[in-house]
Amino acid sequence: MPSAKNEITLERISERELVVTRTFNAPPRIVFDAWTRPELVSRWWVPQSRGVVMVSCEADLRAGGSYRYVFKHDEHGTMAFSGKYREVTPHSRLVHTEMFEPTAQGAEEAGAAVVTVTFEERPSGKTHLVSHSLFPSKEVLDTVIATGMEGGMRESMDQLDELVAALR
């Protein structure tokens, strides 16, 4: 009998902050690797049922390093997320900026969110993940939420859950 699906919560805790939580059926080492290694990220990061395809996935996982995830949707064309890693503590904590492309030239830092992700070990080899995003303004977070990102994020997290269970 398949195990019950892990629930995800998305909560706006202030005008500029969004917190996402989810428990995964795998230890922090596996969840952290799936969250950060390009060959694994490319397997879960985009909501596949929506016709989104990962085009490229690159990451230099170190403080000061950068990442860029490029994806394509038939209706919306090619888009990307990119940023710089501020803190990398393997298997427990990751802090990075996150910017949606395309952006206006020179607006890179002004439009970047700061994302802190923690990977907390739980009993039975599980991981409780908390992703805390601090956006540069209320308007930027309003725009992100208005895109319908919640549904896509829920599907991507389900895909990650399936991947880490298979990697366990």
C-alpha cells in the first residue's frame, strides 16, 4: 500500500515573506543533494504536467557561486531563474538569491529574493524542509503569487518527494 502523500504548506508571514514547508521520506543528505545537484534538480524542479521542460540546469554550489535554471513552456517560451549562493552548509542549510529572468537591465539585485532553505532531520529517516523567501517588496511577492506559482510549486514538490523516495 503506498504511503500517504506528504503535505506542503505555503504561508505568507508578512508583506514580503513567504514560507514553504514539506516533509520528505528521505534523510537530509538525499534531499539536499536532490535540491542542489543539477542532474537531480532537472528531474523534479519544473511542473511536468503543465508542459514545462527543463532546458538547462547549472550550479556552482559554494558560497559566492551561482546557479541558473532555464525552462521552456510552449505557451510562455523560455524563462529562467538564477541567483548567487550566499551560504552552503551541506545537508542542513542553503542561502541564496533568486531572480526571475528576463528582468530589466540593472534591476538584478533590486528584484532578487533572498531564500533560506533548511533541511532538518526527523525520525524514521525523514527530512523537514523549510524554505523562507524574503522578497524585495510587497509588490514583488504579490506578483509572484499572482502567477499561480502555488500550483506549480505543489506539483514540483510532489515530484521531488517521488525522486528522493526512489534515491533512498
